[in-house]
Amino acid sequence: MRPSSMPFLPHATRLVEQFIERLIEKSPEELQQEGILPQGIMEEWRSSFDEKVLVGMVPSAQNYHTHLKHRFYHIPVKRLKKGWQEAKYIALYPKQGAAPVNGVACFGKITDVKFVKRYEINELPKNSSEEYVRFEIESWHFLKDIIRPVGYGISVYTMTTLNTLKEAKELPELFMKSKEEITLWRMLRRLSDRIRFDLDDRYLDKASKITAYRIKDIVIKLEGEQLVITRGTKRKTLSIDALLKQPSMVFKEMVRLMDSDTI
């Protein structure tokens, strides 16, 4: 047994430092592969990350107050697209003027889904036989920070995940769909909470891709099979595969870029 007066060996201290660095730098997937994260925790994390949220546009103040008061949301059946049935939550996006502050502020868990005629929605009377889907909500929960539109909007509805909704600061962040987009976003969020997105349309439900990520003066683009990073006139290219297979390497590169004047 080592005497209490004996100092820690430098080698042992460095091993601890290296272990902590790995915890900070590596993704949950890499930690799982190395046996640092138990299998059950990863499954629980994935389940939470994949819970779907339908973020629906609210056209007026009357609709917004009614949805909040009576805990429901409705949308025409003809406006729904493939995958809407996966939603476990509804979040409200009141268009400008429909709420005191423009942006996504609340969400709620879906308890029931009903197909009804428009005239059957008594809380918002309208003489129409058009078919609607009515989502009953358990209760509304307000987000810590309102998700700001920053020049973007939602024309009907968009789909996102619960974790993304809770962590997002700006509306374009809700657009992410591919594993690469989500992995890159998670990586950048570890560097800063001020990430800007450029989409190819001002409406999330009409956009087809993220054209660029912006963090400070660095611009990152997913172009085909490449991850292209630019800073001023400098440019660096990495393989897209590295995002999923070697995220810690990409993360270190991002840190280096932010701390250096050159690429």
C-alpha cells in the first residue's frame, strides 16, 4: 500500500488527465465502443434523442390562446406528409403577431389523435366539413428559452426531435434531419451556443438542406462526401465519414481552428 505521504506519480496523474480528455472530446458512440458508457445508458439516450415533435404553425392570436387554454392542436389532413404519425409531442410556432413574442415557446405530449370535421372543433367555430386531425395535449410546457425565427419561418409544420427542441436557440436548428447534420450540430454546440444555420429556403418545411453552419468567423458546409471548413480565404476539407467514425478528430480540428489564425 502506498504511504499517505507519498506524492502521486506524474505518470498516474497524466493517465487521469488523458481519461478526462477522452470523456470531453469523444462522442457517446465512441465512449460506448470503448466500454466507458454502459449499453443501457446509450439505448436510453438514443430513445430520448429520437422522440419526434411536430412543430405546427399557429396563424392567429385567437388560435394560439385557444390551443393553450383547451390543450389541443389541429391541422388539415391534406396538409400532412409522410411521417407525421411518429410525433409524440406538439410544439407551437405562432406566426408573427399571433403571440407576444414570435418563436417556439411551448410543447406538450400527445395523449390522443382524432380525425374530425372542421365544424366539430367547437373551440374555434368554422362552418366547414374539411377533414382535420386533432391532437389532444396532456399539458403545455414552456421552454427555458424561446426559439427565435431569425429570418426563417414555418408555413404549415415541421418535424424535429425532443432533444433538439429543448437545446435549440434559433428556428433553423429544428431542420436537421441526417445523422451527419445532427452529429455536426452536437459537436459545434460543445464549442459555442451561438451557431447560425443557412437553409435553402426561408420556410423550414419547404427547405431541402442546410447550406452552411456558422460559428464565429468559421463557415462549415457539407458538400457531397466532404466536410468543407473555411475561415476568411483559408479552406480545409475533411471526409464526411470522419463525422461518424472519428468525431473526436473532427472536434479537435474545430478547436484548433477556433484557437488559431490559420487553417
